[in-house]
Amino acid sequence: MKYWLFFKISLQDILTYRFDLIMRTFRYAMNIVLISFVWLAIARETTMTSINTQDIVRYYFFTAILYGLSNFHTDNIEEDIRLGAISKYLVKPINAFWLYFIYQGTTALLETVIKMTVMVPLLFVLGFSFGIDLLHLLGFSISLPIIFFGMFSLYFGLSCLAFWFQAVESIRISIMFCFRFLSGIFVPLIFMPPGFLSISRWLPFQNLAFQPVEFLQGKLSTTDSIAFFVSLVVWTALFFLFQNFIWRKATHSYESTGI
Amino acid sequence: MKKYPRIYFQILRMTAALMMTYRLNLLVQGSFMIVYLLGFLFLINIVFSKTQSLGGWTRDEVILLFSVYTLIWGIIESFFFEGLRQFSISGVKNGDLDKVLTKPVNAQLLISFSTPNPATTPHEVFVAVLFIHQLFILHGQLYPANVLVATFAGFCSMGILFFLYSSYATLAFHFTNSSQALRALETISDNAQYPTKIYPQWLQPFLFSLIPIAFLGYVPTSFLLGRGDWKLLWITIGVLIGSFFINQFAWESGLKKYSSASS
């Protein structure tokens, strides 16, 4: 119940600064729209027949919806640790992880909803069809909170390194960039070298953008779909265990004065 | 006027000393930026594995465009972007502007140039090497007159970017949280590494004005390669003058609206 209250407070807090929310949504959406235009230009100029314009544009519009679920900043957690504000959660019957999760999750939820309401009509306006069925849309929708939960766990764990180091932002952002680049958000992974594709099947990157979008477009076989969901859940669980381990280690011998 | 370089040098010295306090962070940041650049070069290679040209530009020309864009962005980030970003986050909301307004210096200049970022130096060196390498490859297309015009266009572009980014930062006077406006420009600027001509006709006027990614690389590189014409030069000068007046108006109206938040 208390976490439901946190959700409502977070929602009110985010909606107070509507301009910032709109700009944040614009930022991600515009970036992906520009990238899709790059690939449209390639499709116009290439002699390769394997590049399908419809598929590329749809791919980028769907990744635009997914973008905010793996690309967000947890610098507020690092600041709370550095300045000691985290202490107040340690002496109250509140779990800091869930508190930050709800705040960040509310932002991601709002962003995703706004992006869906903007991007889907925009796709139609530009003359492209949606081309998905209800079953795949349902599966895709289920994968969204799992993706966010896994990535939040990872970033929370990395932010908790601030218990030991003064500045950990660069470590977190470096890892975020690796995920951004290797997940297929910038380049559909079908354009990557075949060796990379076979290796990355076992890594968490594909689960963030490439696999969900392929699943949504009905391009994955039943076996591949199951493998995608199993991989997503396993990696999410590992990231959750990682943050749990770091948090326990950090708070085991934590000292704070003056609060 | 002499005091401004002296003040800037002092700020730079203090910032460098502060950064050296967190050496691990500095090391990771420096390495990450180079990896980031390599990632983008990899991306360009993937693009050109599918096509021979992009918007009529060859692979080597696009890499030159990428190096120019990265150099200009690096200069922006080293000198004024961080200052404007900090201002948009806390300058008005937390009343940090009070401390600036009471000093006998130009407030806008002090805000913009008060947070230099020397951490970009290693990647600037890396990009400068890449830029020179590309110049050697494309030396057949380079003429002294074009280099002169490109240098002029480069300075105009940096002026435009300063005035426009600075104008966006003044949104902090009107909205409590407006930092995402500058972050949006930063994220979108990643697309400046491709020739602006590949984007749809209806979008291009925006890329030469409101979202000025064309000036980050495309305009100077076009002149360098002899692809620029008089029309593009007049557009650049026109946008520079226009952005200057927009900037003046934005700061004046913002400061009129401002009331002290502290004490």
C-alpha cells in the first residue's frame, strides 16, 4: 500500500514538470526518427535488395518506444549516497531499491505511454502500416516491465558503487552506452557481422531492443520466442541478484553522521 | 576585456585540479569517450558496407564530416556547454544566478564559461589525428580558398551554436525544470555525423535553425570539400545574425522576469 502511495506521489511530481517530460520524450523520439531517416537514405542508395524500407522504419519506431526502458539516469541515487540522504531510508521500514524503482518506473511508464500515443499515429501519417497482431503485442507488452526491471537493477547496482567511489557516473554511462549500441537500438542487428550475432545471443544486449521488436513483428519462431523470454528473465534475475549483493555489501558497514 | 581570459584561465585551473581529485572517474571518462568515438566509426563502417555513398558523400568524406562534428562538439563541450547545462538545472531554481549577478562581469559569459570540461582533451587529440588523416586522404579535393571559407563557416557555426544553446538555457527562467531541452539537443546532435541532405526536405529548415545539427559538421565540411555554395554561406551568416538577436532577447526577457530565490 505504501508503495502505491509512492507511485501516486511520483506521478504527481513528474506531472508537475510537464515541459521537462515533453522535452525528454521529444529527445528520445526525435533521435530515433533521425536515425530511421539515415537508414531510409541507405535503402534509397544501396544496390542491396535485402533492405526493406517498411521493416526499417517500423523497427526504429518500435525501438523508439523501447528506448526509455534501458536508457535512463540513476544519478539521483549516486547523489543521495554521496550526500548521505540515503540514510533516511535505512532507518525507516522502506526498501530503498523499491522506492527508487517506483520513481524511475513511473517516469519510464509515462514516457512509454506518451511515446506510444505519439509514435504510432506518426507511423500512419508517414504512410507506414503497423503490421502486428494482438498476440505479439501482448507478449511485447509483457516484456516491457521485465526489460525495465532488469536494467534498473543493473543501474542501481552500479550507482551503489558510489558507496566506495566518489564519482561513478562514467562507469554507469559507459555500460549504458555498450547496451545502447549492442542492443540494436542504433543499428538493427541483422546488419552486424554474423559472428557478432551468434555471440550476442548469449548476452543480455539483444533482449533490450532487437529481440522484442523482432518478436513484435512476428519474425521469431516459437522456439526463438521462448528462448528470448527465458533469456530475458534469466538476465533480469542475475541483474537483480547483482544489485542485491552490492547493496548488502555497501550497507553492511555503512556509517553516517549528522542526520 | 583583458580580465575575461584571466578569469577563464583561473576557472580552468580550478576545474582541472578538481577533476584530478577523482582520477578513476577521469580515466574512465577519457577512455569511454574514445570507445564512444570508435563505436561511431564502426557505425559508419556498417553504413558503408551497405552502400557506396550517402547523400552523395563517400565513406572518406563522411569520416571527415564525423571528425569535424566531433571536433566542434568537443570544443563546445570543453568551453561552454556544461556551464549552460548547469545553469538550466540549478541556475534559476536554486538561486545560483544571484552569485553571478552581483559580480562585475558579464553574467551570460560567466554562466556559460564557468564550467569548462578539460576531460574532453584526450578525445579531442584523437579526433584531431583522425581529421588530419582524412585531410591527407582527401587532399585532392582541398583548395586554399575552400579551407579559408570552411574556417570562417566553422567559426560562424560555433557562434550560432553558442547563441542558440544559450537561448535554450534561458528556458530556465520560464520553467522550473527545463534541463531536458539542452539534453535533447545533445542527444539529437549524435545525428550530425551524417550529411544533412539525407534528411527529408521538410525537416531540413529545422536542422538549420531550431535543432542546429547542420552547423555541427555539415556546413564547415561542405565548404572544406568544395560542396558549399553562396546560398549556404548566406544562410550561415543569416542564421548567425538571427541567433544573436534571439539570444539577446531571450537573456534580456529572462533577466527581467528573474527575481532572487536566495536569502
